Amino acid sequence: MEQFKSKYFRGQGAMFLADRDASGNAINALFIGNCSSAGLTANVERGEKVESVTGGGATDASFIKRVSYTLALEMDSIRKDHLKMQLQGTLTDKVGASVTDEPHVGYHDGFVLLDHTKVSTVVVTDSAGTTTYTEGAANDYVLKGDQGMIEILAGGSIADVQALLIDYVYAAQAHVSASASNLEKYLVFAGMNSADNDKQTRVEVYKVKLDPSVMDLITDDTASATINGTVQLDSLRAVGDQLFSWKVEE
């Protein structure tokens, strides 16, 4: 019979993060990359009244004092704009260019970290620019161009604790700097129910504050970043619809 029929849910789909305009509406929604999991949790704080008539100390009344909702996402993508979201950082796109006289100090058997990665056409001199050192394992230094690093060799002509000037060319790259914010966001899950003929579903969280996160740097498998957030009451919306909504195709 129809009243005893159940429907089941297995969600798949895309997550979007948007800014909020002055009226609380979503603007500039951006895809946040693949998420291996996403969910909301209801955190319920209850009050209880214990009776003292029977001597058993039974619960005589139970009532909800407070309900809050938290959000958890597992973000899998390290695309530069997705990494910016995870870190709540700033993104700087740098076109390839050349650098002249970048100052460093070289230590025997240590590494110099250049300001950029993917470097080439490297020239290393002393601080006066009068002595040019030679690259190579049998010479003064070894270049690790992809990493943007230079190994100073103890048996070469570069003295220990030597002031250096370094010229090089670097390839186009993105720099993401962590800078945690306190911005209110609007979250949207535009998905489907694969347990019910891929019928469409959409969850909208009207006002959420997210914690910054970062992926593990060394892993056996692909990494993910756990993003936690707190759902806040959106007083700009009608009473009864101020937290989040779930739309389901029949």
C-alpha cells in the first residue's frame, strides 16, 4: 500500500559556495570541486526535570533548550580557486617573468629557497656581482629548478655563509596565501538521488561560517580537506525558513 512505501536517498552532485548580498541572497556561486562527503548535523541540547515523588528519580519532563546545526565537507580538489576556499586565503596569479639580484645567503650542504618555483636560466654571483659561480655536482651548486631550490656544495667556490645574488626566470604560477576570514557564506548542494532514478534535489544553507582547513601534505592516497562550519540564523528570511531548506523532486 502507498502509505507503507519508503524512499531512500543516496546523494551525488555538486557543491557551490556563494557570497551573500545585502538581502541575504546568494551571489557569485562557485563550484568548490569534488566532495567525497558532505553533511549537516543537528546538535540538540535538552533540559530535563527529575521527579522526586516516587523516590526513583525518573525523568518527569524533557524539553529542547537549544538546537544548532553544524556542517562538514570533505573537499578533494586542489585547483587553485578551490585551495583558496579551503585556506580562506588570497590568490595571486603570477605570469612568468625574470628576477634580478634576489638576495640570499648560502650555507654549505644547505639549500637556498628561491621566491618562485619552476625556475630556469639561473645565474648565481657573489654579493658584489663580480664572481659568477658554476652549476653542477662537481662545481659550486646544484639547481633543482622545479622546486625553486639551489643546493650549495661544500667543495665548491662558494664560501660558507656566503651572501649571494641570484638571477632567474620563473614560469607562470599561482600563489595562495592562507588568511583566515570571518565571512558569512551561502552554501548550495545541487544534486541527485541515485537511489531514486537520479531525481533532483537541492539543499540551500542560507548563512554559514566556515572554518579554514588544509589538506595533508604527504598521503598514501589522494588527500582531502575537512571543512567544518556553523549554520547561523538568517534573520532576513521569513520565520520558519531561516536556517536551510531541502527541495526534493517527486
